[in-house]
Amino acid sequence: MITVLNLTLIDLPGMTRVPVGDQPADIELQIRSMLMEFVEKDNCLILAVSPANTDLANSDALKLAKEVDPSGRPTKREDCREYCNLLEDFTDL
């Protein structure tokens, strides 16, 4: 008999710092609070995705993941560098 784990993928919003348009003034705090509700759970696997054109040392996603789990064991870091390298010949990145 094969045992299969049930997985639920939840695509959370990116970190926002500056309200745009009719967003509330505390949008950063609201989003951070919502993110923390999910990432603080013991069974959470964090997939921290960062743009390829930014320094990972400045990644809000990795910073948040490190706050929740300083050892980084259940965190998977991804950036799109390899994908962007493939596109480099065809686009003006």
C-alpha cells in the first residue's frame, strides 16, 4: 500500500510596503499579519520566491521565512535566475 500526503498550496500575496490607490494605509501590516497566520504553522513548507533581478540578501520572503524558522529547514528558496538566463537572448531584461 502506498501512502500519499495531502498537500494544499496557498498562493499568498507578496509583501507590500506602500499603499497604492484605495489600499488602506496599514496595508503592509495587514498583509504581514495574514502571511504570518500561514507561515507560523508547524506543517508549513515555505517556498520563498524572489525576483531574479534583486539581491537575495534583500528578499522580504527570505527574511520572513528566517524569522519563522531560523534554521531554514522547511524553506525552499527559489528565484527565477535560470529562467531569466534562458530568456536573456530574446528579451531586454
